Amino acid sequence: MPIMTEEEADALDELLTKTTPKINPAIKGITGQKGFKMIPVDNFSVEYITSKALATRQTPEEIIHEMITRELAAAV
């Protein structure tokens, strides 16, 4: 993924600061443990995580945790 320029970062910061994100509960997503938090993701990601969870007999949360753990380990 290319690094953002200062102008792009400033524009993104301004957009996120001045607007309220709109969340549509009807969109497929991954929910938090108690179902209160929703993280909207694209259909490809939902299908990938669901398939991997079924194949490995893990929960989507466990799959995401492993992915993040690997990413952080690789960054060190």
C-alpha cells in the first residue's frame, strides 16, 4: 500500500474530523463479543474469514486475532 502524501493525510484527517461515520446495521459485518460493536467489512473479507473459520473450526474473532498477531510480529 503506498504511503499517503501530507496533502492526502490532511484531507483524510479533515474528512474524518468534520463528518460522522454512517453505519448501516443491515450490512454484513463482524460483531464484537457481545454483539454491540459492528465493524463493516466488504463481502470478500466476510467470505474469507467465514471460510477460514469453518475450515479451521475457529471463531471469526480467533481468525482475526491470529491475523493481527502475525501482522504485529512481522512489523517487529
